Amino acid sequence: MKEGIHPDYHPTVVTCVCGNTFTTRSTESNLKLEICSACHPFFTGKQKLVDSAGRVEKFMRKYGKKSEAKTESADTSAAS
């Protein structure tokens, strides 16, 4: 390897939002993850809703109100 062209490679602490931490080696000093193998549904076998960009709220705003309005109108027409 040529001297002076490669970045420093040192121990790094990786932290997930679930609280899991582990040590590895990287060119970065600290890494923060949104999801790791301790909380990912593929590895845990548990289905968990992971919403990192507000996608569920966006879906509910876009499609949730239409279904609620339809059910209310169906209830009033069924009562008549």
C-alpha cells in the first residue's frame, strides 16, 4: 500500500436507535443506524412497523380519510 493516500482505519462504535451498540472498524469515528440486526424484522422474526420518513402518516392522510368518509356515508344510508 502506498503511504499517505489511505484514510485512517480505527475502532468505531455503532449505535442503533433501538439502543443496540457494537464495535467494529471503520474510517468514521461514530456511526448511528436507524435499524440493525437486533431490531430488523427479517432477523428477529417479529413484524414491527418501521417508519423512518413518515410514510405511514402520509399514507393515512392520503387514503385514510377517504375510507372513513365512505364508511360514515354507508352507515347513514344503511340507517335510513
